[in-house]
Amino acid sequence: MICADELGPVIPRTFPPAPAWSPDGHRIKAELDYSRGPEKTWVYGSLRPADGQALTMTASSRNSVFYQQFLQLIEDANPDGRIWIVTDNLSSHNSLSTRTWLEDHPRIHHAFIPVGACWLNLQEGWWRIFRKAALAGQSFANPDDIAPATTLATDQLNSRAGPWIWGRTTPPTRSLRRRYAYLL
């Protein structure tokens, strides 16, 4: 079983240097320079909950072609047995071209999660860890800078990966510190 999802768009943007102070002691305010231009990058990711190993791929769009490339990466990384992919019902996951592609790859099967139940996909929890490792506090100048950061963070997270279990662990029982006896 493999959980898969897309993260994005990750938008490259650079920030101007921090504003300085004027000679009379006032802070000089920099103009806000932010736009959601065409330079978006999507990160495709998969998590194998049995051992916690993840696989990521960056793409310039979120469509069936890139999703099929990602499925091929998953198939290459898991050479034995059937592959069940738990994912949402995005149109590229269930498009005609994807279904045709899946007919030529009989080892791969989809299991779609219900609408509005994204928390059932363990990939969502892995994205939270990934964002902190790869994207938090980063400023990317162009889309080409996002791919190395993604690869590095995935390799670092895979080096210390462990099995993923859906749900919380049982909290430890608390022993009583002292017992008091009240006498009347």
C-alpha cells in the first residue's frame, strides 16, 4: 500500500533586502513585491507506511501526464507484488488517459478516499513534516531551485524513516505519586 498526493503550488519568489533606517530614525518601508505568476511547481509525493519510505517528484503542472510519470516512478521503486495507491479523486488520477495507462500496468490499483476525508491519507501527515524540512523559511529564485531542495529533504527524511501507523499511540499510564489517608 502506498499513499500518494500532490503538494503545491510551490511558488518561487525572492524577497528584497530588509528595509534600512533613515537618517532621522524612521524605518524605510520596502514595496511589497509578490505575484502568483506562471512559475509554479507541484511536488508529487508518495509514502509507503510499512517502512516510512517516501518518493517525491517535482513537476511544472498538475495533470495526467505528470501523474503517470509519477506512477511509473512508484512502480520502479516497488518492483515486487501488487501496488495499491491510496489517493484523492483528483481529475488527473481518474482521467481517461490515466485509466488507459493503468491497463498497461496491471500491478497498480487505485483506492480513492472519500471527498472531504483527506485525513485518511497518511501522505497528508508526511507533507507537514516535509514542508518543515524543505520549504519552511526558504526563498526560491526560480523553479529549478525547488527540485534540489525537495530531493535533499526527501533523502534526509528517508534516512530516519520508520513505520507509519494511523492514529495516536496510547498515552502512558500515570502512577499515583502519593496516597493520602484521611482520618476523621
